[in-house]
Amino acid sequence: MKKLNKILLKENIEKRINERISSGMVGGCCVAVMQNSELLYKNCFSSENFEINEKTTFRLASMTKPITAAAILICTDRGLLNLEDKVSKFVPGFAKMKIGKMNNGELEIVGDAEKEITVLHLLTHTSGLGSGDVGNYALSKMTREKEQSCLKEAVEHYAVSALDFEPFSAQFYSAIFGFDVLARIVEIVSGKAYNDFVRENIFEPLGMEDTTFTPASEQRERIVPMHDYVDGKAVTVDFPDGGMFEGLPLAYFMGGAGLASTMDDYLKFAQMLLNKGSFNGKRIISEEMVNAMATPHVPHEIMPYSERWGLGVRVIVNDEYKRLPVGAYGWSGAYGTHFWIDPENKITAIYMKNSRFDGGSGAETAAHFEEDVTNSFEE
């Protein structure tokens, strides 16, 4: 295990973040780094119009997905489902899917899917569901009534949509559809609404008191303003009314987005994963299932890159990825949230911001944060 130098870590992180805040490219953020269960660094950075502290609440966007994956793994531990189960076992409408392509703005069906979508396909973005132009077309046809009613009706709409490709013949990010279906499966096998399941089985046992789909009024007051970078300056911009993700309502408990949380809360979730499924003496997920989460399940032939999909996370698979070691895994959110776990060096790291500028998996702030931590190892 390589040891982080606390002084160097502080210098590297603060130099970079202060530069980004001075330039206006970041309005404010919170970061934390732990190694071997020791908190090495934690700080929050503010600027004009962006007052940030440890109680600030952030919109997680797609950093909801690892929590949904954890919920599926809990259900697997309890014998309620298997990763190889066909989705049609739970939602019969998925039994006979079609493959489509877009032709001059219209959907063209090109054939029947030879394979049925499985739970594993959804977790690894290899289902073809909501993964490209055909998925975007299906989303455009989704009525606001269905979008604003409940997860059940949204998933039933996905079941009559076409796929972008044959399951497990390719991989392409399923931003909304795939993890919504996973959340619905949790509801079906557990008999609980998805938000209740994650609250009772993940948030409450871990003490994640500020992680929720439905922030209370006091929590809403702590939600960070949405940042953007306009004409060389940091500005606050309006965020759609309704829920925590793009104006979708609070009544729609999405599997792929929609949670709000704090840095301290998400750090508990990450520490649980680093500890192979336990936290403060409480077992949340089995060690076997956490190991499965952190294992790449998509073959090189489908995903010939330095990172491949595990179960709801990306996993670093070779040394071509310079910023993190092989075996590190984690995720990002569209508004700039980012985390990773480094099992080899016993590290968890969290970066929280909310911005319309520089978010998602390709965010510079995420890359810089990885570099600054990795460059802080002792010689």
C-alpha cells in the first residue's frame, strides 16, 4: 500500500481548486480523502454567491446509480433475485423486445432481439435499453403524465420501446432507462417503494441522514445554487422546479438520478464499499457482492478501454489509465459530483459540486482531483 502525504495532498488539492474558483470555472465545492479509515483531508470551498460548508446539500445526478446497484446487490444477497435473471421475470413486457434504428427522424424496427435483457445487462450498460438515438426517441415519446406519475408507469413505457442494439453485443451508457428498471425490480421483489427501500436498507443503517429523493424544507435551504461559467465568470443559474434532476418530480424515485446528499453522507457509502460491505459494525452488502460490483463484467471485445463497467460503477482495468491504479472504481454525476474507491491503497475520495459547466464523466475537475490525489503519494 502506498501512503498519501497529508501535507502534499493539501497543497495539491487547494492549489488546483483555488485556481478554478478564482477563474470562475468552479463556484464552490467540497472534497474529502480518506486512507486506511483515517480522514486525511476534508474542506469546502466557497466564492461569491456560492457559500459552501459541510452541511451543503448537492444534487447527485448519476451518482445515484451506485446506490441503485447496491440496492440490487442487497436483494441478491437476500435471495430475492439473481444477476442472471431475465428482466421479464419481473416485468413481463420485456420478454420480446425489438431492435430499432432511426431513419430520417423516425423509428425503424430492424428485427427481434435474440437475447432477453438480464439484470446484469442493465447494471453494465449492455442492455441496449435507452442507449442511443433509439432510446432518445423513446424518451421523447414519454408523456409528462407517465414521467410525473411513478416508476412503474415509466418502466412500462420502456418495455414497449425498441432497443438500440442486441443485448450484450455492445455497450453504451443508459442514462435513465436501465437504472429505472433496476429500481422498479427492487420495488417488485421487496414489496417496498424504491425510496423506502434505500432509506431503510442503506441510508438509515449508514447514518446518511441527508440523503434523500425528497429533501425536507430545512434540507432544501442547504441545497447549493446551480453554477455556470459565462463570459469568464461564475454565475448562478436557475434550476427547474420539481425534483433534484432536471425538473422531474419528487414523486418519481429514479434509479439513475434524483438523490440529494452531502459530502459526509456519501463518504459513509464509499467507506462501506471500501470495507467490503460493512460500516461501523453493520453489514449492508455481502463481501461477495461488493467484490462483484468492483469486477469488470464487460469483455474487452465490447469495451476495449482502460476502464470497463462493473456493476453500476466503472472499474480501471489497465495501466493506460494514469490517474488511478488498476482495480479502482467509482462514478460521476452530470452536475460535477465524483467519487472513487482505491482498494489497493485503501482510499476513498469524494468531490462534490453542482454546475452546468464541466460535469459528468469527462469533467476536468474530476480528472484534476484524481491527479492531485495520485500525485500526493509519498516517494
